[in-house]
Amino acid sequence: MPQQKSLYHFEPEKGWINDPNGLCRFKGRYHAFFQYNPYSLHWDTMHWGHAVSDDLLHWEELPIALYPDMPYDDGLGCFSGSALVEGDILYLMYTSVSKDMGQTQSLVVSDGTHFEKYAGNPVIRTNPLDPSNRDFRDPKIFRWGTEYRMVCGTGVDGLASILLYGSVDLIHWEYMGPIFQSHDHGPVAECPDLYPADGRWILMFSRMTGFRTGQFILGDFDGSRFTAESFQLPEKGRNFYAPQTFYDSSVNSDAGRRILIGWMPHYAPLPADAVRNGAFTIPREVHVREGRICLEPIREAMPMLADLPMTAETAGAAKKPSARILSDGDIREIFHADGTCETYYESEAQA
């Protein structure tokens, strides 16, 4: 029997998928780009796949948005990045990986269908902490007043760092310094994101080593410095990495909502008949309540949740009040009343 696709968790028709990229709402639809290898079930030279949705649950896969077709991405291709919506223009910033220059940051201008790489790419050519550009990636851009800010992940000699940049035009970027550095979270702080939620700021990144998962830091940001208050792990699941967020103002709310989508990697061997590898989580809404970062399923997904059955395997999780589960094919996502969640593949949990 052919490998079955999930109903509500985005998966490509074929090939390998990893990090969600360029999440946004643009021209009335939700857009999700993603790290993509259309030629294999394994990671290799990266493209940007592209999908759109009207409700964040049912996705239509579109043609590939970015190919590794320029000298500055002729190595391992188009690594992760983000999107910024300015009226009818969609800007994408991504890490371009070349054989000669290493990892640099490049800009794309789009109308949502056509994607034009900026003629002056790369717009950031050198890692200020490591001129070899070995690990310098995953730019996340956002507006700050009349200017722009960007965080980018790196790591040198085991010191994971998140770098802050500023710009007035998305082309010329000024390095503003590191806003996070640590020897305790792996060699590189991958897929950083910095965003507001309920009046606070959250700095988020992914840890490459050990228990690979998203790291969340609650704090405050003044445009040039991030002041950390507490490390938190609202996502407990093993199959969760490289989350990215975007702001959605389309709901009936004065404040809109901050939506997060993560990548669900497989760690166990795939079935012999597999044609795709990897999926996105159900989108979550991010909130801060009484000093806790809370991840909750988007309201559109609430009708699909069921009470968590009490079994030997779920007894520990069910000790928390009001645990509910979303089941979609092989995927399980458990959401607890305290704002924590657990994401996994049922087949891997039973292996």
C-alpha cells in the first residue's frame, strides 16, 4: 500500500522536507516555504518548497520557489530563512551556501508566484565572528518601527551565538552584536527567531546536539539588546525541531495572534514503500501567561482534538489536567492545560 499522507499536517507529495521557512500571510492566504530535496528521501542540496493554505490545516503544494541556481548558492543550496510582507511585495531572506563563499545571506523579491533573487546578493557576505562563513545561517527578519531587524544563527569553537542586524532598506545591514551566546546549547544556534507575544519577547532557537529540540527564552527586547528572564521548554516532544513563527492579523482580534510551526523529523527507519520524509506540526498559537510560554493548537484545529485516553503508554502524560490529543495518521500531538505539548510519531514511540 502506498505511504499515506497526513490529513492536516503538511507533507510534500514526494521527497525530503525539513525546516519551515518564510511563514506568512500574504494576499489573503497563508504561505509556508520549506527546506526541500525533491530528488531523495534524505537531506541533500537544498531548495525552497512552497505551499499555501486558506485555513492552516489544508495545504496546496505549489511549484518549487527557490532553486540553487546562482554562484552564491552553488554548494549546498538554499538554506533556511524567513519572509517579510510589505504591501503587495513579499521579501524572502535565506542563507545561500556556495562552494567558495560558504554560508552568506541573500534576498529575494516576490509577488507570491514569481521569485527574483536580488542582483547584489549576497547582502551579508561575512560572519563577523568567523570569516570562514562555515556556520552562519537561518536569518529571521522583522520590522522594528520604520527600520528592520534580523537575527541570524552561528557558532564558533563551541560557542553558540545569535547575532542581531539592523537595516533601513533590507539590503544594507549593520551588525549590532550578539544578543545570545552560550557553550551549553550545542555548537550552533540554528533557526533563531525573536518575536513579541502578549507584551513580552521570546528568543527562540534550535539545539543541534543531544535532545534536538526548540529552545525558548522569555525576556524583553529594546531594538538592540535582548534581556533574558528564563529558559523554558514548552515543547517536550522528540520529533520537533526548527520552529518558526509569524504574526497573523486576520483573526477577529485587536491583537492578532502569533503562530508557530515546527518540523517533525523521522528518527526511525522509514517504511520500504516511503515516498516522502518529514512533516510540519499543526500550527500553534504562542502565548505568555503568568510568566510561562504556552503553545496551544490554533483554534481551527480544536474540533479535531480528543481527550487523551488513559493507557499504559499515556498514563504519565495524562497526569497533567485536561490533556488532549490530536491524531492524524501516524502523527500524535498532545496538548496540556499548562501550555506544554508533546509531538511524536506513533510508529516510532512503539518501536
